[in-house]
Amino acid sequence: MLGDNITTANNLTFTSAQYNSLESNTTIALIHDVNEDGKYQVGVDRVLSTSVVNQSAEWSLTSGTLAVGAYNLGFVQCIVTGK
């Protein structure tokens, strides 16, 4: 997905090597921002994949097979606190 950010691939993988490491034991989700507002909204946007960040702060997400069409993809990091 270089240049115009258009790809013919229908199964995409994103990793910490491409997009930076995160705090270990947190969950990261690949989302399709359906309404393209730049915010994740439960019941509106689609979670395509989730992964737990390992002890080395590394993660990997695979989209699964996507139908042909336009997608506004993004990441959401979920941090659960003990409070």
C-alpha cells in the first residue's frame, strides 16, 4: 500500500515492525472506520482483528479476507486498568 494507498490484496497484515511497538499485555484492534469520523464507535465501526501485545512489545494483526471495496482502516489500543 504505497503511493496512493490502494491495494488489490484482500488479506492484509500489520505488525509492530511497521507501526511501532506498544505496551506489553495490552490489546490492539484493527478496525474499519465505517463512518470515517476518525473515532471508534461500538455498533458502527467493525473490528476486523485483535491481538495481545507480547512481552517484547511486539504485535501482529491480519485483516482476514476482505471483500473488494474501500476501507478506512485504523488501530485502537485497549488498555485495561485495575481501577
